[in-house]
Amino acid sequence: MIPTFAIDGITFATGAAMSTDDLREAGFRRAPLWKRWIQRRPRQENIWHLANPRVQCFDGALEIYPCLDGYLDPDRRWETVCRIEIQDDRIARIVVEVVDGVYAAGNFFERFLEAARTSFGEPATQRRREAGWNLPGSRVHARYDRHQYQAEFSLEDAELASLQGQA
């Protein structure tokens, strides 16, 4: 199974060709030049952001979604953020984050691990709040930061990562 994220109903896979028009049509906005400069990103890498998307993982086994309902207290609300990194007109990395999820971040992290284990087996690397799977041509990674109430899930093109020295 090739790992993909379906972001607001559009399927994205690492290594796939992606045009700026397709990303704009999907609602993504390009990161400003100053932000890329501060983060010391390579010149050929473009970063696109989308606020509060609904993301389906593992062929619908898990859905990561925002909850912004005003009637809930702040501990019960959370946001989602999606970032797509494009290099050489191909998707190098897709990152989905659960932000300010006092309860939700840990919950989504556990559910992501369960769904990934079902799809890919045991992780190649696992620490207390981090897990990663090395698959043919791609990597899947999950990280949970309980202090910042944040969970991060990513798909990465293994070929492009090795070219950047991240192997």
C-alpha cells in the first residue's frame, strides 16, 4: 500500500508531480519568502500551507480534523495545519499537524499509530512519543509533543530525502 493523505477530498502522495495551480485550486497558500529564508530552506524548495483541513489517512482508516466549535471550552478545541513541501515540481514531504489539542493531539497520535501498524506493521523506529516506518520509496513519521499539545504526522519521499542528506 502506498501511503497517501487525502486532504479536503484531494489525494496527495509523495513523489507525485504537483503544479502550483493544482495547489492553489486545493486552497493551499505559498509560504512567504521571508519565512523560507528564516527557516533556511533550499532555494528550489517551495512550501505550501493550508489551515484547518480534514485529512484522511490509510484509505480512510483515520480522519484528522479540526474542532473549532465556539461552545466548547479552549481545552476541547484544536486546529489542524497542513504543509506540503515541493522540490523539483514533486511532492517531497506532506506534514499534517494537530495544534493546541490539549486532549486531541495525544488521541490522534495513538489512533495514527494504531492505523499505521495495521497498514505497515511495527515501526522501524519507535521512541516514547515518536514512531517511523521506512517503506519502499517513502517514509511515514508520527511525533507527539505533550508539552505543546501538538501532534505531527508526515509522509516523506525517501529518494528526495536522501538527496537532501536526511537518510
